[in-house]
Amino acid sequence: MTGSIFGSSISGLIAIAVLVLTNGFFVATEFSLVAVRITQIDQWVAEGRRGAQAAATAIEHLDEAIAATQLGITIASIALGFVGEPVVADLIAPLLGAIGIDSAYAVHSVALGLAFVFITFLHVVIGEFAPKAIALDRPRRVALACSGPLLLFARALRPALWVIKGAGNLLVRAVGVRPAGQAEEEAHTAEELSVLVAESRAAGELRPYAGRMLGNVFRLSRTRVRDVMVPRERLVAIDRGIDPDALLDLIKGSGFTRIPVYDGSFDNVIGILHTKDLFQVYADRRVVILEDAIRDATFFPSDLSLVNALRRFRRGHGHLAIVRDEGGPVIGVCTLEDVLEQIVGDIEDEHD
């Protein structure tokens, strides 16, 4: 054992420390690159943050970066076992002799066993567990600090990495799996994005109001027009045959600028009165003519999602739609304001 490759115990211990820290570097780098989001790094690249471009490059070529970290971990681990155990065993052997173990074979065996336990402890705690915990807790900072050295290491060992990557890709193809970097990226569903927003709010990455709005946007596809409409019994509507004086009184009393117009029965809605159109007719002719101020009505089925309702409002440039049930009767009206309130919360206007 005294024929260790290191002439002194101090140099051996320094080598152990360097190898353990090297292993930790590669472990931390690997976990940080997997945990960090490219959008976070892109922001720092735009700001010119030091190390951000290297991190972005590593994430863009993640399969090569991970191969480099794995190669580094393997080299450091093998070297640690090869160098560390003899060095520690040489330090332990005199202590075993001092406590009365005389057999050279016994001293050698026990010293190597204890050295193995000690090196394994250092490797797991300092070289694996601690770096992983740090990287997962602060992935962006670790990625920025470690990506540059990792890229230099990968460039120096590119031929070896090419062989390792090629062999690995052949193996995964043999079992019917696409190699990393060649698989199509899976898009997030609305439900997954909603969960991400909730997690970002909980972590303080989003302000509460912004988080609530984003969460509300993702719920639009699950919310139906019937859930937000003004029901039929609360509606103000105009009979086509109303006399002009009663019409003006109704408009003045309601305070609404858009009012459904029906013919005989509310289930027979023929259009929407825009009060400004009526007043324009009066200004031009000095007479109240309801028929000339009626615009075509937009109809929504009651089970229409708010996402599609918003799309129809935008396409039709309207602000009010008549809601029909499946059987045909009118059950209420839905306004653009009703939809927007599901995103931003209550909107108070002059009539609230």
C-alpha cells in the first residue's frame, strides 16, 4: 500500500477533493440543464448576462450536453475509486496496527473496506446529493456558472462523445425509442399550462393579478355561454309593435344601448336595436322609426364555449348575442363584457 501512485498522503487527499468536486460539478450541471427552462435563459441572453449564451447553447444541444456530463461523472467516479481508496487505506493502516491488528492481510483488508466506505460516503454526499439539491433549487444560476466549462470539456472530448452518442442512439433505436433531440417536442395542453401558471403563482414568479388572469384564460374553453349569460327573466326587450313614446320611455328607463327586438314572442327575436342608430334616424328625419334602427342579431347556442364566443364576437364586430337552447327557445343574452369579465373580473360601467 505504501507503493501508492502518490508519494504523499497530502497530495492524495488533494486529488480526492478535486475528484469529488469535479464529480459534483458534472452532477450539478446535468440537473440544472434539465431543470431550467429555455425561456428563462433567453431573457438573460437578451440582457447580455454573463454565461447566458453558453447555457442557451447547452440547452439547445441538450443531448450532447448530457452526454458530456455523464462522461465527466464516469471519469471522475472511476478515478476517485482508483486513487482515493489506496490513499485512504494507507492512512488507515497505521491506525489499525496501533490498536493491535498484526496480520498484514487483515490490516490490508480492513483498511480497504473502511476506505471504500469513506470514499463512497464522500462521493454520494458531496459528489452527488449536495450538487443535485443545489442545482434543483437554483437551476438558472448553476446553468449560467457551469455551462461554459462544460462546453469546453465537450469540445475537448468531442470524438469520444460522438462515439458514445452514436452507440447510445443505436441502442435506443433498437428498442423502438427515438433518440434524444430527434423526438418531436410535446406541446402543453391547456390543463398543463393552467397547472404551470398555478405553480408559478405559488412560487412568486407571477404577480397574483397576472396569475389569476392567465388562469382565467385557460378556463375559457371549459366555460359555456349559458354559465355567464343574462337569463331571459332579467332581460329588457322591445316588441316590434311598440309605439314611439313607449319606446323612448323604455330606452330611457333601461339605460341600455343595445336591446333585443322581438316580433310577437321573445322566442322570435328579429334583431338588435342600437339606440344611437335610433337617435341618428330621429336626427335625420325628426321621427322615431324603430324598423330603420334594427341591426341583425347574432345567435349563440347555449353550450358554446367562451373561447368560441370571443372568436365570434371578434369576427362579427358585435357586442351582444342572443342565446338559444338546443330546442330553439331564447334563454338569455351574452355580451362581450360578460366574456371579458371571466378573464379580468367585474367590469363596472355607467349602468352598474
